[in-house]
Amino acid sequence: MASTLSGPAFQASRAALSAALADQPSSTASDENLEPGEIQEVNMETQANSIRTVFNDPTNFNVKHPLYSPWTLWFDSPATKGRNLPQTPISAFPQTPIPQTPGVAAAQGWMEDIKRVISFDSVEEFWGGNSSLYNNIIPPSQLPQKANYYLFKEGIIPAWEDEANKNGGKWSIQLPRDKNRGNVDKMWLYTMLAAIGETFDPSPVLSDGTGKAPKSLITGVIVSTRPQFYRLSIWTRLAPSGNEEDGLRERIEGVGRHFKTSVLGFQEGQKLGGPLATEVEFLSHKDSERKGKSAKKIIV
């Protein structure tokens, strides 16, 4: 079946698989010896004997394809406010332990209303069949008003106070609800795929020689539903504070351009602002707190 994703978005989605599957050969030795136009003769008995199923090799057949980093999905809505029991969109997954990071205590009041859904660290757990995360959560278009999904790297809570977020910022776009109800689910899917596939800030994903996953700029992504609009956001662990940080600013702008063009499908330079709509814009968390004219936005 052909993919329904746009070309750039499809490439972004496959990035989560590429590293795990890169070592699989694309052709056999017998294929390479064929003359142009010649078709390989198939020995059906040999082929039948070579077919591997879960019964032949239950360990390797069920191998998972790991992501660069494990991720945790969080959720909140008016139904979760002031409730002790989790009010997540699904009940099929056990809750995951809350990360013990320095920012947890500072954000304790905020985090009391946010419910953990699941943590995952492989392609299959996110998008691999009927039991996968993506196939078992309510899409944004069907969420109640004032609800939010937060997909963050494991160990990072979706709060400014977290150590990984406090010096960063966010790319965001606001889209009118009535005009984007049919698009927001795909936009959120593509945003999640680009995040877990590390395509927003791909360069740090290359091996750094330590054997550990290098830290990319991205800490998490969010979708928010509001009475009149949807908002998609990408959080970063760093934010440029001046012209002297040209390298960091270039990386931050690269994240925004990729978000706007490859993930959301807009043209570079296309104007998006209007009633209930914003451009794709970046603002540091510190500037967001100021909420004044001194806040410096980056727009792509």
C-alpha cells in the first residue's frame, strides 16, 4: 500500500527505522550475477524451507528496532485537574514512574495534573500494530478542549523547571481549529515521528564515540487543543541569547525550517499569520515569561 504521507514527511517518518535496518542487505549474490532483463529462477522447495517464522526463531523474530532515545507520553485535560486517579486517553498501558529530576520539585503543582501514559524505546512500541501506542490513543482532533499531549524524552518532564528545559525555548505554530480539524492528526503524527526519529536536529545523532546517545536540541513536542485553535510546539534544551551564538542560532533555525516545510508541509517563506493563526515562531522560555515587547522571536 502506498504511503499517504507527503514526500518529506515520509522521509522523516522512516528515519526512526533507518539506523536499525541499515545493515540489512538489499540484494543477494545471485541477483548481482543476472543479465539485464533476466529473472531469477525460484526454487519453491528451498524458499519454503528458508521462510522464518516466530515458531522457528521466537527470540530474533520478535527483535525490536530501538530508537535513539526512550520517550514518555504525558496527557492532561480538564478531566485530570485535581484528580488523584489517572485520566489518560487509554487504559491499555501501565503507568511509568515519574522521572526523579531536579526540576520535579519546582514543578510539583503543575505536574500533579499531568498524567503519564506510557514510555517506549522502540519503533514497534510506537507504531507497530494493534497494540502500539499510536494505534491506542485518541487523536488530537477528538480530544476535549483544553487538552494536551506531551511527548518528551524519558527523564525530562514537560515543564520549564526541568534542568533539560530551563535554558531552552520552543518553536510553535497556532492553527485555526475550524480550518485544521482534518489536518491536525497528521501534523501531530509527523511531528512525533520527526522527534523520535531525531530529524529535527539530526547532526548530534551521529556517533560521538562514547557509546551513548548524544544530546540533541530537542527535549519534547506538544499538541494542545483549545476552543478556537490547535497549537503544535517543539521544545529545545537551548535558546540563542545573542548574535554571538551564531552556531546555536543556525541550529535552532534549522529546526524551525524543518518543522515548517518537511513536517507541516508549508513552503519556506510562506506567510501563515492571520485570525487565530501564527507564523512558525521561536521564543525562549525566559522571554515567554516576560510576555512583553522585549521578547525576541525568531520566525521562519
